[in-house]
Amino acid sequence: MKLAMLSSKTPFLIQKPAHLYRRLLRDIKKLPKESQSHYKHHVRQGFNSHADETDPSRISQIMSRALDDMDWLIKKYSK
């Protein structure tokens, strides 16, 4: 399964949910130190809770939402 996802800043290709997971963990480093552990836990929980998902359209929807949420968080903390 190959999914083309666009970030608000740069286009990139995400081929698997694991690629998204790594991307989100890298993006968390852009957040304030005191909130990073909270969001790392949140990303891990989300990844684990959707690990058994098999429907490609649902996986795409979850991944897209995760990217949108991370973009929102980065914008929120960059103000």
C-alpha cells in the first residue's frame, strides 16, 4: 500500500503506517520539552490502538488525520 500524503509545508511520501509513526515522533521534537512526553505517549497509544486495522481507506483516513493533528499542534505551539 502506497499513500501519498501532503504536509502543509512539504510534500512527502508515506508508504506505511510505521513511516508515519517515525515522522510524528520527529515532529514531536518541534514541540516544547515539557509537552513532548505527553504527545509521544499519545502517538504510541494511537498507533497501538489502530495496529489491527486492515481497511486501506480507513488506514488512509487515520494517517491523514494524524498529519493534520500534528500540523495543528506545531502551529499551536509556534505562536
